[in-house]
Amino acid sequence: MKYKSQKVAYWFFALSMLLLVLQIIYGFIMGFARIGLDGLHEFIPFNTARAVHTNLLVVWLLSGFMGAAYYIIPEEAQRELVNVKWAYVQLISLALVGVAAVIGFHFNIWEGRKFLEIPRPLDYLVVANVLLFLGLILTTLFKSKRRTTTSLVLSMGLLFAALLYLPGMIPFDSQVLDSFFRWWVVHLWVEGVWLLIMGGILSFLLIKITGVDREVIEKWLYVIIGLTFLSGILGTGHHYYYIGVNKIWIIVGGIFSALEPLALLAMALFAVNMYRKGEKKHPNKIALLWTLGSAIVAFIGAGLLGFAHTLPQVNLYTHGTLITGMHAHLAFWGAYAMIVFAIISYALPNLTGRKFYDSSRGRMAFWLSNIGMFGMTIAFGVAGVAQVYLERKFSMDFMEVQKEVSIHFVVLIILATLFTFGVSLYIVEFIKHGRPTDEALETLDS
Ligand SMILES: [Fe+2]
């Protein structure tokens, strides 16, 4: 039994794909600038491209999470969304706010706060948008008699993500205080509450795809959430080592960051074990690939590569270098981009009635984008290690070092091209599914 209001999810996914394409374009602008091909410098200098690249990432992932919620919540709550019209209003306003922020960046309308460059006045619109979204999701849940652990974890993740946006809006004169609370948003999002969102989506997908009992899967979900909070909250300390706060954070941040990979390891083991236990009967192999892939790549990118530079002794040298870029690319790709790709791959055939469950294009999209992204990660890592030694150990001038490592960006661009080819195949598959229809939802049996 499916619900017609789930169709709105499709448009959030479509917005996601559109903004992802833009994000990749800005990534290439930066890659080329790194090797001296900076023809767009007058219009799009590196710092603008960087802010656009990271902010677009956040907006397309949020759009993907929202789409996931609009798809999952009605199904879990076993009722239609309380108001579909407002969900479309929310979609359009999300797109407008995102686009307005990005256009503003090109005219230097932004705040120099890394990852939170959206100007404060626009933040109020973000808040209004998210409140509308949460209102729709939570009332749907409250009006239903069926509240599953999966739907609660997903909506708690979304609710906490919204609440944590607020500390980032407090104005401070002190750079230290500003940094301190900025990380409440950035770190506690990606290493805290976003993992609840990921866990909720993962749990939903595993229940549907593996056929393992809900009770078993949801019990694991509790363990993962426990581990995430245990390590992730105080793990915020790895951003506080050398910003001017109390030295206690060096110890707290070091210890709790070292525990963070455990939550991600649990997540990967969870996904793989549920697949092994399951009946392996579900025909949607592409969705399965992205689901398991997400849990495994998240462990490598977020867990292992994160740990590679959270020890204070290491971070002293790697802080703010390309080592961060190495970790960030594979972490965001594995944990968040791939889980969005997974829910889209699962939802699209159900919404549109076109069953591209196991197409070779779909498989190619998965492998090429992943090989490309792993290669990019290695290129970032090699450039980053070289940068750390030359700049931080041997005190070479910053720009001199950038020149020395620019060759690695040639490699990076080649692998980014492979990655983009994979993503393009995924988008072709997305478009080939066509639009969602009522008939597709009515005739669905699972
Ligand atoms: Fe962090």
C-alpha cells in the first residue's frame, strides 16, 4: 500500500540532482584554477567557488533528506501527508532560498564564516522553510497511530538538525566564540544528528530490501545512535584544539574523536549483516548496491579518514590543509550523497512504475562514481601530505607549496571526470524513469 502524497518526494529528489550538477561544476572551476586555468577568476574567484560548492552540497543533501522524509513518513505512518500543497510551497521556497544564497555569493553578499556563509537575514527564511517542513512531517506522524522507531529516528534527526542551526545564527564579536558555536552547527550536524537521518533512511531501506524483521533492524539502530552520540557530541572537541578555548578540549576532543569510527563501523557491519541474514529476494539490486555502499564508504571516508587527522598531535600539522579535503570528499559522498542516491534508487521505480531494478547503466553509475571518488580522495591525500610537510614542517611559503602540489590536481581532475561520468549515468537513469504517477502507486504491491 502506497500513498499518493509520496509523489512530492520526487520533486525534492529532482531538485537535489539539479543542485548536485551545479555543485560539481563549481568543483571543476576550483580544480582548474588549481592548475593555473583560472579564466573565470574575474566573475568566480576561488573563494566564491568554494562557498558555492559547499553550500550547494548542504542544500542538495537537505533536499534529498526532505524528499526521503516525504517518501518514508507516509509509508511508515500509514497515512497521507497532512497537506501536500504546503509541501510543494516548501519545495519551491527551498529552491528559491538556495538559489538566492548562491547568486548572492557571486556579488560578495555573504559572511566569511566557513560553511555558514549564508547571510543572517536569509537565515530567517531558511528557518521558516524548515519549520514548514517539520510541521508537515511531525503532524503527519502525530496524527497517525503507527509510530515506528525508524520514522521517529528520522524525524528526530531532522528536528535536531533544525534546532542546531540556531546557535550558528547568534552574532558574536569574538572570533573564538563565533568559531565555538559555528561548530555546533557544522560538526554536530555531520557527525551527530545527520547520522540519525542517515540511520533512519538506512533502516527503512534495509527493512524493505533485505526482508529482515523490523524488530531486529530497529534494535541495531538504537545501538548505532547510542554510539554516535557517545562519541560525536564531545568529539566536537577536534575543532577546538587551537582556536583559543580551554586546553581541556585537546584531551576531550582527542579521546572522543578516536571513538567516532566505532559508530560508523557499527553502521557498516549492521548493513552488511542484515543483507546476509536477509532473503536476497528483493528485485531492486541498484538500491541495494547504494544502500550497502553508503554504509561501507561512510565507514572508510568518515570513520577511518576522519580519524586520520583528529588526533591533536596530527591535527597540529594537518589543520586547514588539503588533508581535510581528502576526508571531507569521501565522508560526504559515502555517508550522505550515497544514502540519498540509495533512497532515490529505491523510491523512483515505486513512484513512476518504471522498474529499472538492475540495469547495466545503473551499475556503471555506481562503480564509476565510486572509483572516481576514491581516486579523487587519494589525489587530495597525496597533495595534502606533501602540503603538510612542505608548508608546516619546512615552513615553505603557502603559495609556493600550492604550486608544488598542483600536479596532483591534474590527477584529481581526471578522476573527477570519471566520477562525473558515473553521476551523469545516474542522472540519465533518473530522467529515464519519467514522472511519478498515481497509477504506479496504486498498483504497487509491496
Ligand atoms: Fe568534526
